[in-house]
Amino acid sequence: MSLNANNSRRSFLKTSGLIAAAPAFVPSHVFAAPPSDKIVVGCVGLGWRGSGMMRDFFRKEEVQIAAICDLDMPFLLHAQKFLDDQAGLDREYIQGDGAEMVRYPMPDNAVDAYLDYRQMIERKDIDAVLSCVPDHWHAKVYIDAMQAGKDVYGEKPMTLTIKQGRAVSDTANRTGRVFQTGSQQRSDSKFRQACEYVRNGRIGKITHVDVGVGGAPQKEPVPNMPVPAGFDWDRWLGPAPWAEFNPERCHVNFRWFFDYSGGMVTDWGAHHLDITQWGLGMDETGPIAVEGTAETKPGMYNTFTSFRFKFTYANGVVVNFGNGLKGGVTFHGEKGNIWCTRGDNSSDPEGLFNEPLKDSDIRLYESNDHIQDFLNCVKTRENPICHAEVGHRSVSVCHLANICGWTGESLKWDPKKEIFTNSAKANQHLDREPRAPYTYL
């Protein structure tokens, strides 16, 4: 028996009306009951990031992957083939209409495959959902899964808009589901150490923080083309505005279009500004003002290719954020500075980290494995290290920057009410009208 009762459900992959120009996909087997100590996981979004995360979950002894889902048939079948191989299954694959299809019979211990995540989350035997869909789908998948009674590990940046983030966090609180944002730097000991030393005053009162990320790439436009067989483009667009298919708009490069993501401001800002919030002790709030400049070079993509923003917090700390600054997060204090990035940190004066913290010092949540932390919390029902409110507050800082760049205004922000107090124009960017019928509430 899984953590949710009832393993006897037979689930089928129903393709009618879901994708065009794709071969029929064979319905699944009766799923065998996993051992009682397994956390049964369904995975949605199996592209570059999703397939890697699926493998990471698969390697955890306490995880049973019961179902996978993607609206791109080649991604779905590639993931299914991996899981088949790991289970020692010898299933035949044949070519048809430009995409693979599965030949009868399906082995009884094969993983169920779905084209529509809504069918997957209906299953009572699934305890948790791993979601690695593009950013513009985050809020809807997360909310739907939690409302269906599933715990969620959701990739960062947590949402596409500030109001979506509030909705996800409120849904986690209301449903009591465990939610982990994929900002895995909090599970890196170098970041934790840096933030603990900052929080304990080892470099004195913090005056400012420099956060460096790269600018978004740009390239010459490429022409639109027919939708590939086995790819449901309309549903991939989902809540985003309609656009003709272009291979540059989807998969890895979706992040360079504001319709689907926030460029480097959210892609890496969601990592480094998250650490900034952690080190400053601002996980439940955010800055009170933002100003700055941003530009986009002409080309295929439309996110900011260069930017520089300044956030001001209520305690007077200033955070400088942009490309051209030293990569990572540098905390500047009255007695020195601490820098941290993935797998490394340093201090000035040198040797600060050689002076151990005292038992009475502030200690931050310790996680050395982001996925394991989530799985542990699924069992204990505690909040993980990067729960929904943390993810929402961190990505809100990123959204404030993009909104500042779009409006060209110096903005005042009320982090409690989550509104701009000096710009009606900026408040129009707190959310986006989703394309019907893909509403997230």
C-alpha cells in the first residue's frame, strides 16, 4: 500500500482529442502494488530537466515511479524506455508517423504513461508529483496536483507571476500538502555556511549585497514551421498567448520568452536571490523598493539581455542585481564580506570560516540533498527547506525586477499586501490573463 490508500486502480492512457498527427499509444497495464514503505511518484514534464530529475528520483530507494506524463511523445517514450530498461523489460518499439509507438503486449510491471497530467493525478495510489514543466505551466500543475491530494516537488522559478505564487503558497497551506521548490542551492553546504556566518554577524552589519548572473542570450530569428508529429503544441502553449510553432519557443529555449518565463532574471535570479533572502533573514517578506534599467537586443528572443537593478529592504540593506557583477552572491558587511556560489565560498578577511560557530549561534535548516529533504518531509509532514512560501517570496524579488524593467519606473513595494504603492501600471503586471480554458484557479 502506498502512503495514499488504494493501489488497485487500473489507469489508461486516453489519447482521443489530446494530440494531433501522432500515432495511437497503447493503454497501460494494471499497476502492481508497491511495497508499503515506498513513496509512489508521478512525473510530469520529461524534457531536458525533467528526464534528469526523473532519474534522480528513480535512484532513491524509497521511491516507486508509477506514472510519467508529457505532451511531447518522443520525450514520453524516451523516459518510458529508460524505466523499462531499469526494470529489465524487453518491450518492442516500432516507428510510426515520425514518432515511436508501443507494440502489444505491455508487461504488467511497466510504468503507466499519460499525455494529460490531469488523468495521472486522479490516481489514488500516487503520493507525490515531480513537476518539471515550463514556467508558464507551473502554477496550474502545482495547484491541480495539491488539490488532488498530492505532495509536489516543483521546479523553480516557482511561478510566472506574483499572484500565481501567492495562489500556490496559499493552496499548499490550505491543503496541507508538502511542497518543495527546486531551488537546490539551499541544500548546498557552502551556501548554508555562508548564510549562517552572515546571519551571525561575522562580517558585521550588512550594508549591501551584490548578486551576479549572466544576461539572456540572443540570436537571429528562425522561421516558424509545422508542429512535429506527436507534439501537442496548443496544449504546450496552454495559458500563454497563441503563437505559431517555432522550435526556438519551446523546450530549453522557452525561458528566453516573456510569454513563458522571465529570462535570466528569473532563471538564475530564482537561485541567487533566494540565497540572498536566506542570508538576510527575509524568507517571509521582501524588498520595499526596486529601481534599475534593462534592455533587450533585437533578435529572436525578448527577455532582457542586460540589466541592473537595485532593491532596498526595510532595514536599509541594498541588493544590487544584474549581469556584469561577480557571479554568485557577495554579502558586504561593515567588517568584511562573504562570497558564495555553487560548490565554493570565501571570506574577506580570510579564515572566517575556520572560526567555528558557537552552540548559541543561529543555525539554519540543514539539508544536503534537496530531493531527499522533500522525501523526508513527505513522511514527516514537515515543511521542507524551500517550501512554497519561501519559493514564492524569492521569485517575487525576480518578478519585481522584470516589472521594473518593463515599466521603466522606480517602484515602491508593499511586501505584506503584495502591491505596488506608487504605480497602477506596475500593478497590472502582478498577474496575467490566461488563455482559456487554462486558468490556474
